[in-house]
Amino acid sequence: MTVITSGSAYLDIDAYACCIAYAELLNLQGVPARAVSSAAPNSSVSPTVLSWGAAFQHYTPQANDEFVLVDVSDFQHFDPLVVLDQVVEVIDHHPGFERYWAERLGCAADIRPIGAAATLVFQRWQAAGLLSRISEPSAALLATAILDNTLNFTGQMTTELDVLAYELLVQRANLAADWPEQYFLECQAAIEVDLQGALAADLKRFNPASNLPQVFAQMTVWDADGLLHKHRNEICGWMAGQGEDWLLNVISIRDGKSCLLAEPLVSQQRLNRLLPLEWQASVAIVKPSMLRKELLKLGLNLNPV
Ligand SMILES: [Mn+2]
């Protein structure tokens, strides 16, 4: 049996889609395969996505199982059910472990900088000439994973290949024209139901040498202005409880911007050294949106005074 699986902490929509759609392709090609995971989906696997009924399968380990890793290549972070020596293929878009896997697996390691791992799985379907036979749920999952991981095609890792894959997949997926908006609104609703959980789930701590605020949270929503209007007090209260130097980066898909929320003056001053910002009521707008890892790059490149 070939087991298609991903990371250990949680499944985002990209990992979720890749497992299911790649297992379907292998089965169609006569290779017995299952999508298996010990991890739970996170808020990017929205209620509508779950309603499509594509599911992971039960798994009883057998000695000669082979493993395919999707959307993960860091061997400290993959699902505990994986037997490292029995990994036969890796499909991923996270940097850092390309050489390790290339030496181990040769061309069976497909790790490339691209918006979504789902785009790489789409390319497998296309190369096999089987795209006309992909199921509706698998096409919809891969398309939604591309939307999410590319921040609706505004993220810096987005490529032409992601755009093309999405165009071809939506034709097979029977998705509504306003699906991107509906999807990101659903994710926002899930965040708003458990705001503190969402803040905690994507919070990183930096030391002062990074030139970033020491507590740095990030979230992706449809409408950042709406979120901040409704929940600003709760957010500020919770963030202040994490430290005296903090920032929340709210990525707003609707308008392709980042809202940086930082109440402490020291945090605003740190950010002012990285890029020109205008603060109004502790919020500064950055357009186009920026990811935390892009701000980190600015901080690390800053020469100490
Ligand atoms: Mn991904």
C-alpha cells in the first residue's frame, strides 16, 4: 500500500487537498494508495470544503508500506506514522530540505518554490493525461488550496503555474464564481469564533536582533477592516498579555493589503525602521500585503545603527 500523508501538527487545506487528490490519481493509475493523516484539519479547511465529502482513510500499518509526503519535507515535522526509510516520493514547496531529498530520492523528490503544493499535484494529473477524469471534489480541493496558499494570487511565491492550474481546475470543480470570497469569508468566520485560539495558533516570538516586535501574530482574512472594527479591543487586550512589544499582521484578501496593528510605541518604532509607515490609531496599512517572513527578511537585512 502507498500511503499519502503530510505534517504532524495540523493539516491545512493544501496538505489536505494534496493527500486526497494524489491518492485518487495513483488509484486511477492502478497503484493502491490511501490518503492518511493523524493530524486534524485547521480553520483553512472550511465547513463547505468539509461538506464535499472527500475524506481520509483508515490505516493499519503493514511492514512493506511505502510513503509519499506532500506539502512537507522537513523530517522533524511529518506525520508520526511515516517510516523514514520507506519514503519513496516527496512533493513540497517549503525550502530547506531540497538537497537531502534529492540525494535520497533523485527525481522522486519534487520540491520547488511555487505558490501551492496543490499546483505540483495538479501537474501530476496533467502529465498523466488524466485531468478529464479528476473527481469534482478533488478538483475543488486543489483549486481551493491554490487560492489559500497564494493568498488569492497576491502572495510573493505565486507563479504563472499556480494561476494556470487554478484556471483549469475550476472548470472541473463546479465552483461558484464568488467562491474565493465565500471561502475566505468562511475562514474569517472560523477565526472570529475563536479569536484567541487563532492568534495563539499563528504567533511567533522574535529576539530584538531581528528588529521585529518581539511578539508577532499573523492571520489571513477576507476583510481586515471589518475584523479590526469588531474585535480590536479583544485583540489588543490579548496581545498585551503576551508581552510589551507586539504586532498583529492581518492580511486582507479583499483589498490585497496588510493591516499592521501595534499599540506599543516601541513596536511602531521598530517597524518604522523597516519601511515607511503612517500610523493612525495604532494601525498602519501596507499595500500590497506582506507576510511575516517578508518583514523578517527586512529586519534581518537592517544594519545595526
Ligand atoms: Mn502548502
